[in-house]
Amino acid sequence: MKDAARLVGITIISFCAVFVCGLFTNYYMDISGIEAVLLPGKVAAFYNAQVSTAKVVCLVSGGCLLVTAVIMLAFYIRSYIETHKRELGVLKALGYSNMGIAGRFWIFGTSVFIGTGAGLAAAFILMPEFYSIQNSDGILPEIAIGFHPSILILFVIVPTAVFAAMAVICAFLRLKRPVMSLLRGSDRYVVKKGRGIEAVDTPFIRQLGRDTLRGRKSLVFFVAFAAFSFSSTTQMSTSMNELSSPMMGAMILLIGVTLACTALYIAVWTAIDGSKRTIAVMWAMGYSRREWGRGILGGYRPVAYIGFVLGTIYQYGLLRTMVDIVFRDVEGIPAYNFDMQALVVSLVCFAAVYEIFIYLCSRRIIGDPLREIMGE
Amino acid sequence: MIELENIRKSYGSGENRSQALRGVSCEICGGEFTVVLGASGSGKSTLLNIASGLERPDSGCVRYDGLDIACLSDTDMTAFRRKNVGFVFQQYYLLPNMTVDRNVRMGAELAGKSDYRLIIDAVGLGGKLNKYPGQLSGGEQQRVSIARALAKMPSVLFLDEPTGALDEETGRQVLDYVSGIQREWKFTMVMVTHNVNIAEMADTIVLMNSGEIIERRKNERRKSAFEIGW
Ligand SMILES: Nc1ncnc2c1ncn2[C@@H]1O[C@H](COP(=O)(O)OP(=O)(O)O)[C@@H](O)[C@H]1O
Ligand SMILES: [Mg+2]
């Protein structure tokens, strides 16, 4: 299963999730140890804020990343089965049971294992640095780094097992259909009943864009998510520089941009890979790269900007909540206001990254259109 | 007129290297129907791809009325195809999620034409505008693909085994349509086939064998699809 290499997306996401959550949970568990010590009022407030931050960060980032990873996995399995329909159909025709075939999909779980394992390792490597920064003012007593086996189980072993099981179940559900529908070519067509006659004068390219968008709804999620994480994290990281520490800012920035690029890459890759034949035919007919690019990917641009707006709102809401509620009792936290400049910078960067990224990706992915038409 | 001059093309490298075309020269006359005939693997498709600007030769020239397209850049090559070349593939390659009308429109928009419905009528599918490819028979799908190629008003239409996936009767019908339209509109048409009978429908026959042209002859009279009786 060399296609498993395509699962890097899940690996990266689980890496990020475990890295952040591991760091904060470990920190949280370690500072829990000092609760018994009687703390003076101010220190107690700081302490509580630290605990809340750890909780909020874990829940928010961990939750978001978990959902993303789950969706991504389901998506991968679906597209894997779609592209390998024939082989799987032959296996079924030979008499393998659904469960027998689906059972092999546990291997998809290894991507999660690698990601989470590496994430936890990275968290431990960075931990001394992180601890000293968190307590740079020396408000809390010195905290020793402890290793908690429960973190290993919770963040590495459980997710791996759950994902492996999910992969098998997902595959099983998808395989539950007649052999012939697997064996038959991929030229399935959907007769769109009830939508009535479409506006006759839509130009072909625009129609193609709409069809692609409609036919690949899951990609809408990825594109929106990419924009969302880009916009929220870049803007949040500038605010974090002031509110918390530059390291927090850098960490958030790094994770956000990595996530955004991964999601965008997956979306673009899937959109183009699934439309290779259409692109090849358009190429043969003399449509330029710009035109087919517009047809296949153009529909996603508005989605990207909607995702961007949502990300902006989200990060504002989140920081507002943190500052107003979580840090309410802590002194020395600067006032938080919406950062217009950061928004503009982030938007410009996003537009540039998005366009360049799509341009470069589409170039690489398409490969040799003639081969596509001639069928090897 | 299209002139091919000493075209060479090989695939692979090292031990796997194989010569698909070994110095092919040939003329294709404007306004004629030319058939390239040869056994499977003799290099017909390669020749067609090079003549139509889908692929570049390793050496040699492909001249359209004197313009050598073998040395155009990729962008110019695409622009050239857009303006001059129509292509019909054995596997049709229609867009499955679009109606017949849309599929043909895909070609028509390249030429900025709005009366492409005439062409759908010409291939006898005027009544099936709103059908999807999956609802059509193989022969009908191939006719849509021909209409799509013609809708951009190419000066040359290339067809690579257009009846290869069709049964005899349907294949004959498709050929009858396309041959009739060619006779009426007088564009240049080059068709690849391994079916000897089909060759009798053409003005000129080019015979290929293992990467070389072994014979080029003219038919005195074009036969209709129903006369050839394969
Ligand atoms: N893309 C390719 N890669 C490697 N070999 C090829 C490729 N295309 C064609 N060939 C080889 O070139 C020769 C001629 O092929 P082709 O032009 O397709 O023949 P025909 O269309 O007459 O059947 C064959 O031996 C084939 O194996
Ligand atoms: Mg061939």
C-alpha cells in the first residue's frame, strides 16, 4: 500500500494536535502537583489562569484537530476505494469477504501512530524551554518535568487504535455494495432530477467550476479549513506576541500555516487528480492552463475567502473570551483590541500563498496529459 | 496541407528503448479524407499525435502550410491546437456530468461559436440535447465527441480509431455521419484505423508497418460506409 504515503496529511495533523495538547496537558498535570501548597492571592489567580489556559488550548486545538483528522481519514478511505475500485472488486469477485478486505485497512492507523508519537516526542524535547517561559516571572515555584504514562496512552495509543478501527469500519461500509458496481468503470453519472433545466447560458468553464464544486463537497471543507486556520492563526499569533510570549505566537503560527498548507494541498491534489481526464481532454482541445485551472479550481476561491472571514471572527472571539474571562483576575495582561493591521497583512499573505500554491501544485500534479488520454 | 518530414520518435531509454517512428515523411492534402492504416503497434497513434501537435517528434518537421509546429513552445502549441485542430478519441472522453449540449459547447466556446446546435443536428442527436453521456449508446457518445471536435471549427480533424470500441453496425453509422459532414464542409480529416475496409472510404490511404510508411495511394472513388460492408 504505497498510497499510504498520501496519509501524511493525517500524520501532520495528529503531530500538531499531540504536540500542543501533550505540551499543555503535561504542564497542567505538573502544576496540579503544587495545588496543595498554599498560595497567596495574586499567585493563585495567576495559577488559575495558567490552568485555564492549558485547558482552553487543549480543548480548542485538540478538538479542532481531532475533527479534522477524522474527516480527513474518512475522506482518504473513500477516495482510496474509489480509485482502487477495480482491484477491490476483483478481490470481492474472487470471494474475499467484505470484512476480509476491510480488515487490511487498519494500516491507515499507522499514519496516526507516527504522527502522534512524533508529536509527543517533540513536545518533550521542547518542554524545558516551554516550562521556563511559562514561569519566566518566577511567580510559581520551580516546576519539575514529570512523565505521565496516561498521556502516552491517551494521546498515542488510544488515537491509533481508534483510527485503525475507524478505517476498517469506514472501508467495510463503503465496500458493502454489489461487485459489479465496483468493477464497472468510474464513469458514473448522476441524472439530476428535479433541478429542472439549468440556466442555458452559463459559459462552459463556469459550469465546469460549479460541477466540480458540487461533485466534491468534501473539498469545500478542506479549502475552507485551510483558509480558516491560516487566517485565525496568523492573526492570533500577532496578538499572542503581546498577550503571552513570542514563543506561543511562533508556535501557533507554525502549526496554523502547516495545517493550512496541508489541507490546501490535499484539496488541490484531490480536485486535480479526480479531474485528470477532463483536464487532459481540455488540454488536447487547446484550452490553456489558466482556463482549465479556472474551471477545476476556480469554484473554490470564494470558499477560501469565506473560510478566511470565519477564521478572523473565530480568533477574535476566542481571544476576547480568553482576555475577558480567563485572565480577568490577572494583572499585567495588556488590553486586547482587534488588530486591523494584522488582518490586512494576513489577508494579503493569504491571497499570495493561495494563488502561488495553486499555481505550483496544479503544475506538478497534472503530469503528462497525453498519457492520460492514450491510457498508458 | 500538412507535410511531415523525416519524423523520428522513440520511447523509453536504455534497454527499453523502442522506436515508434523511424523517419516518416508524408503529405496530407488539404480538404481530403486520409486514412492511416496499419496493424496494432505500428506507430499510427504516435504519428497522429505528432501530426496534431499533441506530442513532439524527437527530430523532423511538421509543417502546416509552411509553419513548422514541432518547434513551437508549449503555450504556442496549445494555442495552435485551439485554433486548428480537432481530436476524436477511441474512448470518447465526454464529461459524464454534463449534458450533450454542454459537452459540445465545450468545443464551441473555443471558437466563440454560438450556433453549435447545428452541429449536434448534423450528427443526428438534435433530440438528445439534455441527455447525459451515460444515457447514450456507444455510437451516440462517439457522435457527441465528433460534434464536440467539430464545434470548434478546426481546419483539421484527427480521429484515432473512432470506431474501435463500437460494434460493426454502429461503427458504420458513425463513419457515415462523419464522412458525410467532411464531404460537405471540406475540412481536412485524418483517421487512424486497423480496419482495411474502412480505408476504402478515404481519398488517400497511408499504410504503416513497424514505424514506417510502406505505401501511400489514392482511391479513385470514395466508398460509402454501407458499400464497404465489413
Ligand atoms: N507513451 C509510450 N511509452 C512507451 N512506448 C510507447 C508509448 N506510446 C507508444 N509506444 C510504443 O510505440 C509503438 C507504436 O505505438 P502506437 O503509435 O500506439 O501504435 P498503434 O497506434 O499503431 O497501435 C508501440 O510499440 C508502443 O508500444
Ligand atoms: Mg493506436
